[in-house]
Amino acid sequence: MKTNPPAVTPARATRKEWTALAVLMLPLLLVSTDVSVLYFAVPQITADLDPSGTQQLWIFDIYAFVLAGLLMTMGSLGDRIGRRRLLLFGAVAFGAASLVAAYAGSAETLIAARAVLGIGGATLMPSTMALVRTMFQDAGQRAKAIGIWTGVMVAGIALGSVLSGVLVEYFWWGSVFLVNLPAMVMLLLLAPLLIPESKDPVPGRFDMLSVPLSMAAVLPLVWGLKEMPAEGVRIEYVASVAVGLLFAALFVRRQRTTASPMISPDLFRGRGRGFGTAVSLNLVSSLAMMGSTYFTTQYLQSVLGKSAVEAALWALLPSVPIGFAAPVATALVQRGMERAHVVATGFVITAGGYGLLALAGTDSLWLVLAGAGVLACGAVVVGSQLTDLALGAAPAEKAGTASSLLETGQEFGGAMGMALLGSIGNAVYRDAIPDSAPDGARETLGGAVASAQHLPGRTADTLLATAREAFTTGMHAAALTGAVILLAAATVAAGALRTKKAGRAGEISPNPSGTSSPSGTSSPSGV
């Protein structure tokens, strides 16, 4: 009589693996921080390097664009050459570029250094997540590690602007880059000792044509979506999104027809259907996070009149409860609560945060901070569970590719959140501003604040009051839209994830074709 093979019990992680996780969090924190670390350094950079308006924009944007464009390439490359090897390469690139950026003598040099930082970041982010997947084979331990990973990433984005303000206050602008060096040196010294190498044992050839196709898909999409909220729905941005979608279709076709694709279609088939669902829902969660940030940062500065440093410090408060969100969600799943219900609840909590933002007036500091905190906690609950689900569904030998797809989806989600919710808020704002207002004031709240500086006292006060009320009304409309999207996502999650239950701690499904190695490498068949 044929019997099923016994369940394979993977080795539990020891103190060495948990120490290695702490080492991996250093580059993740810094890569996340670098998204916003230039926030307060712009005046000093402008004074020292005298960049043109276009150069100033590229100093800001080139890092995020290169990072987003290369995530899929680097994730696939890590699966082929080794994730630890790619991590160390990224650490060298990130550290060297940080040093060049800190002492850049021209805008062109700083832009080039920021581009290399983006390349380094694109190697570090998927490598850290993939290594977490391969080091923590036990389902329960992996869920805890991924919760830590998610919290550090979100905290890094919030910390970046505050770190920038403190460093620029006491040092020169180059110090915002030099803080990267000690962490990168520590990573280079400790990673070979603590982190096992892992890669796909049968990777196939690397498809070079997929690299330009993936970048041609990602970059125009991200650029067009990010520009729409600030500049409006212009033909060049719509065309950019259309071009990105065209190349995305070509990229998908290439992956389905080539013998050795960069992104294996097998990730989305069979057991991998849970992976595709997780990536899609995680994109919606990122949409919610970035869409809310677009409004809360402007609210603190331009509605409440906080200075940039004050606004950044206040914005840290909603990040405090984030550290508890992922562990609580993980504990609930491990104690038997179905993951579908946890994720759906996370989406409902996030929608509740938007509901609080929809109640804010023009002087509602604590309500807005509470809304941002509730929203962030819900998003972390969703993100940690979906990341664990996606990486658990993906074969271990494709961990780098799976990680890069998750992170690329987050980039798309953030850009879509800013484009959709930002455009709604701006449309309501423009409709509420009278035609008699100055040109700049009719476009954005920041323009109204700038215009008010050149008007007499009572006229300036009237303009600012009108603009702040209009912005808050626009935030209400965007928040209600976001809440509806998130409630719809909760409904989808409750149904689509219902059969994707978390395994018990220390247990992994039997695999008749191969087993996962506790050292981090895996057989061709994965888990």
C-alpha cells in the first residue's frame, strides 16, 4: 500500500541565525532611510553645488528610479550567483557611492553617486529578504523574522528625514551619506562569518534581453505616476505610463516564451498562486501607505505651519506602535487564527486610519497623527503576513526573484498611491480655490503658502485659510477613496487567502522531489 512521505521537519534557527538577521537589518535600514535622507539637506546642497532646477530634481529622484528599475534584475541575479555574494557586492557599491556623494564637488557627481547608491540598494533589498527566507526554514521563526524585516523597512523611511535634519543641524550635508559607511563595513566583516551562501543550484542562463525590458517597463511607469499628483494629468505623464505598460506587456511575453526567464512563470502556478495573490494585495497596502504620507507630510508643514524639523519629529510618533503590529499578527496566526482573517483585519484597520484622516479639520494634529499611526499598523500587519505567505509559497531556490517581485510591487503601489489619491486631493483643492487667487495658489497648497508671503497681512491670512481648508477637504476625499479601496482589498483577502493557511511552527509540507537544506541552500525542487 502506498503511503505518503513523512513531513520534513527543518532545523530551527539558532542564535547564529538571529545574530545574522540583526546584521542584515543594517543595510535594509539604510537603504530605506536613503529614500528620504536628503529632505533637509537640500538648502546646503543648493548653496554648495548650485544645481539647476532639473539637476536638483534628479538628485532627489535618481536613487528611487534606479532602485525600482533594477530590483527584478538583481533579485534574479542573486539566485544565480549567490545571495550573500550579491549582498557583499551591494555593500561595497553602497559604501563607495556614499563616500563619493559625501564629498561631491558638483551636482553631476552627486547625481552619479546617487545612481550608484540606487544600484547598491537594488542588490541589498532583495538579498536581505531572500537570505531571511533561506536562513529561517522553520515556518514560525521565518514569520517572526519577516515581521522584523517589515518593521525595519517602514521605520527606515520614517527615520530618514529626521536623521537628515539632525545631521545637517550639527554637521555638513555630506554627513547624511557618511553614516552609511560604518554599517557597510560591519556588514562586509560579519556577513561571511554569520550568513550562509545560498543560490539556485540549477539557475539556467541569465536572460540579458529581460534586463532592458524590465527597466523600460518600470521606469516610465514609476516616473509618470509620481509626477501626476504634483503636476497634474499631463499628456507626457500619460504617455510615459502608456509606454511603461507596453514594455510591461513585452516583458511578460518574454518571460512566458523564453527558455530561461528572469521571472519564472512557475512562481504563479500551482502552489505559487498564493504568491501572485500576496504580491497583488501587498501592492494595495503600499498604495495606502504612500498615499497617506503624501497628505500627512503636507498637512503638518503647510496646514499646521510646523517647520520641516518639527514636522519630521511629529511624523515619528505614528511609527512607534509599528514595532508591535507585526509580532501580534504573527502570534495570532501561529495560535490558529486563519491568515486570511488576519490580513483582512489589517486592511480594515488601515481603512480605519483613513477614516480618522477624513475627520480631520485644519487644526487636528493629534487626530492626524492617530490616523497615520492606525494606518501604519494596519499596513505592517498586512505587509508582514503577505510577505511571509509569498516567500513561503515560492520555491527556496527562487527566493531572490520572489523578493524582488514583492519589492517592485511595493514601488508600484507607492507610486500608484501618490498618483491616484494625490490627484483626487489636488482636483478637490483646485476646485475649492477661487479663480481670483494667485496662479501658484490655485495649483497647490505649497504654492499658496509661497504666494501669501508676498501679500499684505489680511489678504495673506484669508488666502492661507482658504487654501488650508481646501487642502483638508481634498485630503478627506482622498482618504475616503483610500478607505473604500482597502475595504475592497479586505473582502478579496478574506476570500482569496482562505485556503492559504500558515503552517505550524517547525513544520513544512512534504516534498516528494526534494528538500530544503537548513544551511540555506536547497534542492532543485524547492520546498
